[in-house]
Amino acid sequence: MTATLEAPTPSHVDAAVTLSGVRKAFGHGPNAVLALDGVDLTVAPGEFVCLLGASGCGKSTLLNLVAGLDAPTSGSIALTTSRPAVMFQEAALMPWLTAVRNVELPLRLAGLKRGARRAKANELLSLVRLGEAGGKRPHELSGGMRQRVALARALASTLGSAEEGTPGLLLMDEPFAALDAITRDVLQAELVRVWRETDTAIVFVTHDVREAVRLGQRVVLLSSRPGRVVREWGVDGLAGADETETIEEITAHLREVISGHAAAS
């Protein structure tokens, strides 16, 4: 069985990304570490999916494979965009560039002319409510503001897909984990607003069940290593008692996964 990364499909599509039987091993022979084993997952255009699992279950590895930063050992990943964008815990902004010029970077790589990319970068900064901060450098911004700039830059990376008529795809690896609780709450709300305005598909890795239920339309639980999809929940629009009950149910299953991981270690 060989690993394949399929070419983008035509503009009328049913999925932003499809993983079929994805397996990932690091190393060779008896010392190889199997991180993912037989992962099947489809994310629809514009869908917000949250991935949960024990530490070391392969959540970040899965994102890296979808992003093209690594290749699966076997199985296939079919993307409808050639430019999935990635956002990490750290904003990873270029410290010598202003906020607007950081957002311009992917637009410059995509070949946009200076005037067009500056206008688009300013538009994206306004979208994340940083329209007045374009001339500031990263050290002049708070942690939350830097993550907003990183979000604007990630959205800029997905623009080529939208122009080609294919869904944008944003991969987020615990982007708010290093922030204080109040800033995290604010940015969660902002992310949902931006997602609704842009209709970009999002795959969001988190270890926080409440965050997953609050943000996502669907929560996917991975087993302990090697990671496999063991359970999914539709959480779109939950509120009140239904939300609380779902959080408790997901938490119970996550504890089972973590306990199983600890027992196997």
C-alpha cells in the first residue's frame, strides 16, 4: 500500500479534505513508532471540525500531513485546495516586518502586485479587528493581537483557493493554548465570527473539550497512539443542558482514552 497525495478536484466539490486509511510511522523496522493507523476523515467545505485526543495521539501529526509538511506512510489525502494554511500556538510573525507586511507575505508569494496585496492585507486586518495596527511590529502588540495577525496571514494563504473556486482550508494547532483565559475567550468568539464571514473550512486541534464544543460543528475523538478515529459528535448549535450533557459525555470518553493510554505506557 502506497501513500498518495491527490491533485485538487474540480471546483464543484463535496469535501475540503478527505483522509482515507491514513497511516503514519516514524522510523523503520522494530524501532518504528506508529503515530496514526487507518484514519478516515472527511471535512466538508466551510465545516468547522475540532480534533480531540490524549497527548501524543497524533493530532498534530495529522495536521502536518494535511498541510503537506510530511507524507503519510500509507493511505491517501485528497485536497480541494493546493494552499491549506496552518496556524500554530506561536504566532511566528517576522519581527522586522509590520503587521500589514506580515499579512502580505503569502499574497506576495502568490504573485499579487504591491497595491493589490496591500489592500487585501488591510482588509484582512480589519476583518480580525486590527485595522488600526497595520503599521505596528510584533513586539508592539499583545499576545492576543499577534495571534489575530497570524490568523489574518493564514486567511491570506487561503485566498488563492477561493479565487480558483475551491474551498479554503485552515489548519489550527492549539492556537490559543498559550493565552490567558480572558484573551482566549475573546479570540474564540472572534474566530467563530471570522469563520462565518469567510466560509473557510477549519480543522482545529485542542485538548479542551469545552473549547471544542464551543467552536466546532463536529468534534472528532482520536484514540491513544496509534491515533484512530474512535467517536464523533455533532455539536453545532448546542446550548444549555444539551451543551452541558455533550461536554460531559465527550469528557468521559476522553478520560477513557487517556486512561487507556496511561495503562499501555
